[in-house]
Amino acid sequence: MSYYLLQALNGCAYGMLLFLLAAGLSLIFGLMDVVNLAHGGFYMLGAYLALSLVRWTGSFWIALAVVPLLTAAGGFLLEWELLRPLYRRTHLDQILLTFGVAFVLMDLARWLWGADVQSLPAPPGLDRSVLLFGTLFPVYRLFVIALGAALGLALWIVLGRTRLGATVRAGVANKEMTQALGIDIGMVFTCVFAFGTGLAGLAGVVAAPVQGVFPGVDFETLIVTLIVVVVGGLGTLKGSFWGSLLIGEADTFGKILLPQLALVIIYLVMATVLLLRPGGLFGGKTR
Amino acid sequence: MATTRRGKEGTRDGRVTRRQLIRMAAAGGAAAAGARLAGAFPVPAVLGAAPVKIGLLVSYSKVYGQLGEDITNGMTLYFDSVKWQAGGRRLTWIREDEEIDPQVGVRKARKLIEADRVDLLTGIVSTATAYAIRDMVHNSRTILIVSNAGGDQLTRARKSPFIFRVSFSSWQVSYPFGKWFYENVARAAVLTAANYAFGTESIGDFKQSFVPAGGKVLGEVYPPLNNTDYAPYIAQVEKLKPEGTYNFYSGSDAVRFIQQAAQYGLTKKTQITGAGFMVEQDVLPAEGPSALGIYSPLHWALTLQTPENLAFTRAYRERFKRDASVFAMQGFDAARVIVEALTRTNGDTSNKDRLIEAIAGVKFQSPRGPFEFDPATHNVIQTIYVRQVRQVGKTIANVVFENLGRVRDPG
């Protein structure tokens, strides 16, 4: 029994890692109808920047605080300069642009940091393991669960209880109407985009001690994040949260109960969810 | 990753459209970049005869990008030492990126063989790519000197007189270790590997000597390739309570597996062993103290105390400011094989049979020990060492402490 509880906890930790990424992507997609394929690139950039910052300052916590600001600034610039002129165009043009940015980021990372597989150690204090369910469990993963839950709570409060949150939700529901009410929807877009890429950077820092840092981590993670966002429903925080947990647990238990299907479990889950609820678990109208 | 695509459009009303202009500029840019890459290495003055064209096809992108660079560096180091000449001719190369995708590998190999008309092809990081180009290489009578891809069948069922391998076969690395494991580590083991050809083949090779020696396999676990979270699998291994495990992972998979195994306490509860690639120089620095104590078989180690290896590792470090790896050593030896063969044929690359005979006869003291080819399979015959990851002064390194003797792939 404790074996299954242990695995459930593993799935939860993986799910929270996914949530950090999915939250940003879902907001961007839900609000701006833009599939930001560079999201994985910002995630990877976050991990590499953390690597350099930790080497430079010696502190993981400084990196955790500073890196999201850096990637948010990067996202802000990207949206302002490159993406904005393309809103009048089709989806395809926007996707091509973000896809191109993703390739640029990948090569940039390879050029600046090399092609080696690198590693970011967990900060002292969190690099221990505790006895849980009869075996040693890394404290760092417990930290990831706590951080994910805290972020989820914070986002829920901001989105649900503040004026800013109301503005964003209104924009997701009906951007033309929101604009008609006198709100500068362009600025809201830019800020949400920057916030999304900031979250991606944060996810990069937090995941680096678990995942490792190497070129290619961007696309690997992007694919799983897209699945989570689709399963949870676009533009909803609740969807990102529960979608991440579902995928995290499905992946973990799929690996041990159905190892031959390990590679396709999460795609099967996605297909099933979409068949039953085409908008995702909590998605509203389908676009 | 840039590849130029040739579209079929002509001009519209005789004018060049903007789209074409962009395409031409892109093609021009790509060609310039390609020419720069090809001519990036210093080449000595013309010696009269046409230069030997060597096609180098390795992976420069994604997770195995470092392997491609290491192989290239190893070759550069050797070619520099002979001033890029052999058999009275200048040596030049054209480098292409196989990208880990066999389809891309086939395309690039075809380009090197048919369009660039290389005299020799070398490299190949990925076994899948090696199998994919095998027929093309054989049918076009192109000599291929493999400096990595370790798939057993490449020098067995799918061997070819034109294909030589200077690196290893997965059998050579894992088979001798099975018996050693039974005698020195544990009588029963759990086996895990990344679920792809290299991984499953290695586990099979290990079992071939472990089981007949009396070993008992408690269980086998195969995480998918590029798996992020090993926690569920580590928990499965722990449940079986083995005294020892034999594992196969490489690249980022190896880093994640070792780190997570340490975090979950697996490294303390059981003796972890694995094919040398799991703790090689490309991943050991990232694994750090988590890897301490791990036993691994391989045909080389950074700390191997042969005079050739000491010279090689020192020169490599001085030139490239980083430690050599087994891949760099393989590239170094591939370059040496090419140079020695060309010396024997006096630079003649047109008579393929003569060149094949020359290559097959090459024997020398490599950094890894005595090097020779098996005339029946064209695979290298070499010594396999057992190493353990230990703290050596300020660094963590694979220390050789046992020699499993000369190993020849059965073919």
C-alpha cells in the first residue's frame, strides 16, 4: 500500500512541475488565442540563466527570484516588437513566428552554454531526503509540490478576487466587449504574455534540479505542456491545475502498470478527455 | 538545422518575385555557412595531387551534440599532428549533421557520397542511422569508418567489407561484465535500461554471460528513452530489493537517472553498475557525487595509465580546455586509421579493395591499449576495463581497477 502512496506522491510532484508551465501557456492561449511555441524556449532559458546566476552568486534563491523577471522582460519584448504586428494576420503566422523564436532560443542556448548535459544542484537545505512511506523521498520534490500549490492559490486569489484578475477573465471571455468597456486590451495582452513567460522561466529554475539542463529540454517539455493545457481547458486556471495533476498521475501510474504503453499514456488520456469533453476538463466554449 | 529546400517555382512574367529573392538569399547564406564550416580548419599548402575528401557525419545538435563535437575534436587533434597529410596527399573534410534522425542521416550521407563524392565516410553517432545507411554505403562501395554507433548487427548480420568500426559493439562492453558481476557484485540482479535498441541490446548481452554463470534476474525495468521522471521506476527497483543492478542509460537520461537514484537513496541501498556510457565524461560532471561508487565496463577511461593515453589526454586538455571523452578517443583513433591506411596505399583512394586491405591491416597502440581490426567482421578487437567512480583529489573520475582482457565480438 505504501508503495502506491509513494507513487501517488511522485505523480503529484511531477504534476505540480507541469502546472508551473501550463498555467502560463494556458493563460496566453486562452486570452490571446496565440499558441506560444516559444514557451518551451523560455523554460529552457530560465534553466540556463539560473545555472549562470547560481554559479555567479552561489545562491539558488537569488536565481529563483531574478530569473522570472528576466524571462518576463524577454516575453514583453517579444510580444511588443514581434508579435503585435501579427495579430491582424492568421494563426499560422503567429505560430510560425513563435516557432522560429523557439529555434533561435535553442541555438542561442547551445552557443552560450554549450551542448553538454548540465545539472543544477538543489539548494542546501532542500537537497536532503526524508523517510516517507518506508523509503527515502527527496525533500526538493516536496518543495515543488508546495510551490505549485502556493502558486495555484495565489493565482486563484488574483484572478478571482482582484480587479486585475477580473479584467483578464473578461478578456478571455470576450475581448471585443472588454475593449468596448474602455479597457486597453493591448496592454492587458502584453502583460499577460510577459507574466506567462515569467512563469515559464520560474518553472525552468524549479525543474532544473530534477530534469537537468540541456538543449532539447525546451521541445520535450513543450509537448507535455501543450497536452496538459488541452486536457485542462484553454484559459482556465482550474483546468491547468487539475489537468496537470491528472497528467502527472496518469504518467506515473501508466509507467508502472502499463509499461508497454508508457510513451503513449498521456496522449491516450488526452484523446479520451477530448472525446468526452471537447473543450477540455474545464474549458468553456470551444474555439 | 538549416537545410535549403529547392522549390519548383520559376519566375513570374520573367521578374524575380520577393519570395524567390528571399529564397536565394537564404540559399546563399546557407552555402556560405556550409563553406565556412568545411573550410574552418587550417589546411596546409597544396602537395600536388588532389586532396583526399573525407565525409564526417556526426550529430551536432540536440542531446548528442556534445558527442559529435568530441569526435570532431579527437579527429582534429590527430590530423593536426600529421599536418593534415597522408600518403603524399592533403586531407580535407566535409562535415554534416546527422541530428539523431535516421532520415536526416540518410539524406546527408547520400549528399556526401553522391554529390560531394567523398573518398571515405566516417563518424555516425547513432546506431539507428548506421543501420539506415548501411545498404547505401555497401551498394555504392563507399568505405565507412564508424567512430561510434555500437549496434551489434552492424558487424554481424549486416556487416559489409566496406564498413569498419573503430569504436565498440554493445556486446563487447556488456557481455564480459555479466560474469564479472556474478563473481564480484551479486548473484541476483535487477536490470534496467532506456527502452531503445542500444539499451535492450546491452541488457541482453549482459544476461548472456550472467545467467549461465549462475546469476538470477530478479526483474527488468525499461523506462522510455528521454524519460524525465525516473521516480516511478526507481520505486519499482527498490521494491525488488536487489543487492546489485545493471543499468543502461546515456546522455541526459543517465544524468537524471543517477541523480534521482541518489535522491531516493537507491545508490546507498544497492550496488549500482552500468555500461560505461552511463558515467562517461560527457555526463559525469553533471552527475557529480551522486555517481560515486558506481562500477562500469568500458573500453577506455580518462584515468587509464598507458603512455599513449597520458599523452592524448594532456594534448586534448591543452587544445580544447576540457577533458577528453571516450568519443574523442574514438575520433582520434578513426583519424589515425585513415592516415595509416592512406600511408600504406601511398594515397591511392581509387583502388577500393587495396584500401580496404590497408585499413584492415592497421595495428597500433591506441590510448585505450592495443588496437587492431578483426579481419572477419571489421570490428575493433580491444581490451575492456572495469572502472569505479571515485573521488580523485578535487575531481570525480572513473578509476580503472580491473582488466577483463581482450574481447573480440563473435560476429
